[in-house]
Amino acid sequence: MDEIVVPPSDLPSNEPPLESSLHLQQILLLMSCLNWLWKDRQDYFCAGNLTIYYSPRQLKSEYFRGPDFFVVRGTTNQPRKSWVVWSEEGKYPNLIIELLSDSTAKTDRELKKEIYQNTFRTPDYFWFDPHSLEFQGFHLVDGVYHPLEANAQGWLWSQQLGLYLGIHQERLRFFSPEETLVPTPEEAAEAEFQRAETEHQRAETERQRAETERQTNAKLVAKLRELGIDPETL
């Protein structure tokens, strides 16, 4: 009897080098912000420049793509060498972001969009050019991608993340439903430091005010007693 060979589920990623340092910085920025925002959650996986294997025949050599950034919901938040669909309960990304470049823009706008729409069935698809700042997003409705309409700030809503995506200081960032910037861990730490410093300064100002008031009252009491007046009777 022939031995049954089970395809490996820990296939290594097979992605080419990134187009530029801006592309790497953008991917790291998206991952850092989302991981900070969802730091108390373990029901998702996000990655950048990681291969997704999706061969119906479970073959590493066919049907694979490497989105620049993607998020899968309803899974475990643990390190992976790649995303192997047949080993992940058939799950595909809920959101994909491609970073455009001269060599990939046509593929991202056409071929990948078609694959993500028709095969992945990924609900939210965005692309962003770190150099020209071109930004566009789509949501899957009845199996077809429809362009998202921007809000007054020019941001696009991701139904899958429950967040806006928009350009801030020439970088693609996440914004909360209340339209506040989702910070990096470093930005959050700096904001907390500034808050603590402001609170410390407020407390110090209040302490100094109270001390000045105490000294003023003490001088007044002393003066009254010099004049033979008992402050307790006033």
C-alpha cells in the first residue's frame, strides 16, 4: 500500500525584495499600529510581504501570491513562515493592502485585484503608492469590488477592521471610528509621557499655589498677633 504524503503546512515565504525602503517602512508601520491597537486580541493574524499558498491541489509550486500587507480575522495570532490556506481552515485574508511601485502597479490594479475578488473573495482591498500617494480602496459586494467613497478627510472605511485608512504625513495610517489617529507604540508611549508630564506640572503648580497661600495666611496671622488681635476670634 502506497504511503500517503501529507503536504507540509510550514512552507517558507517566497517573496522578492521590497521595491524601496519606503515600502518596508510602510509595511512595518501598518503592522506596528494594528498590533498595538489590537494588543489585547489573539483572534487575528497580520503580516507583510508574506506568501499566501492557495493551490487547490495543495502544491507549493502553483497558485501563490504575496500581498504587501494582509489581515486574517478569526484565527490565531502566532508566527508563521507563510499563510497556507489549506492548513488554515480554508481562510483567506479579510483585508489586503498592496503598495504600488513602477514594476507592480499594473499587476496590483488588474491581475491581483481580479484574484483577490474572484478567488480570495477578500472583502476589503486597498492600494497605496508611497511615492505618489495614490490611494484607492474597494469593498466586495455581491462578488464584485466596488470603489469606496472617501469621507471629508479623504479617508476610506474598512468594514473588516472597523477603521478608516487615510494618508497622514505622507504615510498610510489607521484612524478610529471617532477619526483619531491610531498611534504606533512609540507614539502612544510619547503621548502617555506628555500626559504624565502635563499632570505632574499641573500638580506642581497646584502645590506651589497652595504653598504660597499658606505662607500668605501665616504672615497675616503673625501680623494680626503683632497688633494684639487674636485671629481665632475673627
